[in-house]
Amino acid sequence: MKAFLRHSWQRVLALSLLCMVAGGALLWFGLERDIPLRVDGTWWVVRTRALTLGKVLGAVASPQPGDRWLPARPLWAPWWQGTLSLEHARPVTLAIWPEQQGMALRSVERIPANLLEQAGVRLFPGDRIYRDGQMVDPYLPLPPAPVYHLMVRRAVPIHWQADGTAGVCYSAAFTLSEALAECALDLNPGDQISPAAETPLTPDLTVTVQRARPLQIQVDGQTLTLRSAAATVGDALAAAGIALQGLDYSQPAEDQPVPVDGRIRVVRVREEVVLEQEILPFKNEYEPDPETELDQRRVIVPGEYGVEVSRLRVRYEDGQEVGRTLEARWVAKEPKPQRMGYGTKVVIRTLETPQGTLEYWRAVTVYATSYSPCRLGVSRCSTATASGLPLQHGIIAVTRAWYSWMLGQRLYVPGYGIGVVADVGGGIPGRYWIDLGYSDDDYQPWHQYVTIYFLTPVPSAIPWILP
């Protein structure tokens, strides 16, 4: 009986141990679970037998001070009390302009406005927040990132003057042109601002806007229409990209104010130096030539023309010549005189006339007029002549230059007959001339050219060249 009881106890003990081992094994394998876990916005599945929150989180990322998990509870709490979510605290750097202030913190916050509040930085209307150079909305979460670099640009006052008015606006832009656009102070093409549009924005900046006005510039054969705020003509041309070169000028001049009507003319000027040649005539030098008949000419030695050169500066405005200036003049070649022989050979010829055959030794074409005692061109009548002979048919008057050596010379005039040089008249400048005498009863008017013949005998003193 005792033996039986002893064996029964041993069997119970062995069975208990077996159950304990089996229960432990079942407990070990039964506690392993797949746990969903969100870390920094990313979902993970953690397979673990951990019973506490700290053990579960440690399987993915160890929590650090400042991290945030949800639901918030101690790390030693059981993990099965709700869905787990972990947000790591990230390094955040802040730069404040224009204070040139910098600060750093760690935070799980991703909304910029909340980050600034945590850093004790107030955000005012018009302020801007930039992340890595890009402007961000202060109230929208930033995308996940291991670190955030933020810059806060404060809106600063800008004092402006334009169109006779003044005002103040606020902007956090980087440049003056951006700031003016934000201030609704729109700039039109050609407007000028001072300082320049590219000027970096600084606090209490004073800006002057000079509005452009329409201009018309006549240049190079065309009319350019543009807008400009230039104060002087030169500035307006420079703004239009028009350069005055060399002798070019503008109307009005470069240093003059832009005209009220906005019209400017650019005159293109160029100058050329030209050489002009002028032929210099040669002179005739006369000498008697016994081999040539009276009143004839013969070239003994030909003359040569000279050359005079002039250097001129020719000015052109818009392609049209407007003036010439003589700079120098010189004789490049002197003329050489021509030696002319005048005839001294007297040849006696005959002429058939109503008065018969006449001998003559000279024939000259003259302009003939006529006169009579009461047709002298004065208010009285007179028959007196220079030679003392009475004025009647046959009396011929000549100029005083001819009279001095022709007095008494017999002439034959076709249509008039034979006459003698016996009076002096005024003559007609530039012509050989004679005045045919008549009485008042037989007067005939003459106003014509006629060839007269000098009748023999040949006088001892002959003017070889008629004056």
C-alpha cells in the first residue's frame, strides 16, 4: 500500500511539471504579437513579446527627452492601452531679421507659428517665414525633416514719395522693387526710383519715385516712342540706349531739361575731307608776227593750264550736306603763258562795189548806228564835228581810241558807201562801233552789224591790235 502511494505521488509531480513546462511554452509563444507603431509619421509593424511601452518603442527608436508619443503615458505602462505614435524632437534654428538674432531649440512641433511661440518669438502682420530660402505658410505643418532652418523677416516701414504724395507701408521683401509691389505702388516702364530697385530692403528706407512720361525721339530716320522719367535730354537718350558719337548732337542739347512736349531730335553728324581741283587759266602773251596777216592770230608756243587744289571739310547732318569749310588752298601746278603772234603783214585786196572796184587793206566787223544834226540825242541841232567838217552823209564817227589814229581814214561801208573818219562818239562798251553821219534830209536809221573796209593808201602808223 505504501509503495502504491509513493508511486502515485511521483506520477502527480511529474504530470504537474509537464503541465508547467507546457503552460510556459504556450505562454511564451502566445505573447508574441505584431504591434502597429507610427514613428515620425511613418508606420511600422513591430513583432514583440514586450509587455511595456518603453520596450515596444525601444524596438524601433529609443525615446529622447522632448520626444512626444501618443497616447502620452509612462514608458513602463502596458503597450496595449491604445495605438502607439512617436514623434522625435528635431533640431530647429531660427534667424530673426533685421534684429540679426539667432536661436536654437528642439521640438516635435512642425507648424512654424507654434515653433516661434515655443521660442518666444512673436509673429506680426506682414512678417514672413522662410525655410531653406523658400517662404512657407506660418500655419501649415512643415514636411518631415531631420532638422529645420527657419528665418523670420520682419515687415519694416518704407517711406515713399510719388506723384506729389507721400506715405508709409510695411514689407518683409528682400528687395525694394518687391516691397513697392506689395505696397501697391506699381512701377510702370520707364519709372525711376531712388534708391535702385535692386536695393536690399532695410528698415526706415526712404524711396522717391519719378514717374515716366511719354517721349518721341527722332533718330536715324525713325521715330521712337517710349516712356522715361529722365530729367535731362542726355539721361533720356541714355535710357533709350541712344548714344551721341563724335559730332552728333541733340535738339534740345544733352544738358537741357526734357522738353514739355517730349520731342527730342538726334542729329547724326559726320565730316569728310575732300580735295577739289580748279583749273587755272594761262595768260596770252602777244608779240608781233610778220608772217601772219593783219588782224589774225597764231599760236607760237602753246600755254599750259595750272591746277589749284582746295582742301574742304564737308559737314553732313542726317546724311544731307549742310556746309563746307575751306581749310587750305595751294597751287599744285603753275600755269604757263601762251605766246601768241599777232599779224603785222598787210595784204591789199580789192572789192567790187557800186562805186566801182576799191582797194582795201583791212576789214573789220562793227556795230553801226546813224545820226544827223537834229538826231544827236540832245535837245538842240548841230552840224559841228570833232574835225570841223559839217555833219552830212560821208562823215563817220568812231570812239576816241580809234579817232586818235584813224582821223581822215577812208572807209567803205556796204549799204552806206564811202565815208571818212571825222568825228568822235561815245560808242557801245564791249563792241567795235561806228556812227554813220547823215543830213536831216537823207537820214537813214542804222542798228546792225556790218563789215567795214579800210581803203588804201595804207597809213604809216598802224595799230596792229585794235583797241
